[in-house]
Amino acid sequence: MPHPALGTTLSRPDGDISLAKPNYSFEKRQREIAKKKQQEEKDARKREAREDAKPAPTDPGKATPGGR
């Protein structure tokens, strides 16, 4: 059957209508990128939590009360 705009047929000569093949490598790469981004965000949250839990550094020039 001819396509009205292109004047070509959409089916193969044997009568089978073919669809575009999925690009699995592109989809896989997109999943890998999303997974890597999610892992980086998780690592950043963990880093931030560790830094927040860390006690504030003391100034070595100041004397501590009760210390020498």
C-alpha cells in the first residue's frame, strides 16, 4: 500500500509489514548512565552525612579547658 506523502510502500515485497528495530545498545547505555548517576547521588549523600557527623576541628593554638 503506498504511503500518501512519500509515494512508497510501507510493506516488504513479501507482504510483511516491518517495524523499526529497537536499538538495544542505546537503551542499555541509557540505563547504565541512569544507574551511574543514581549511585553518584547516593555516594554524595553518604559523604555529606559523614561530614555532618564529624566533630568540628579544634584550633590547636587555643587551650582547651582542663587540658595542658
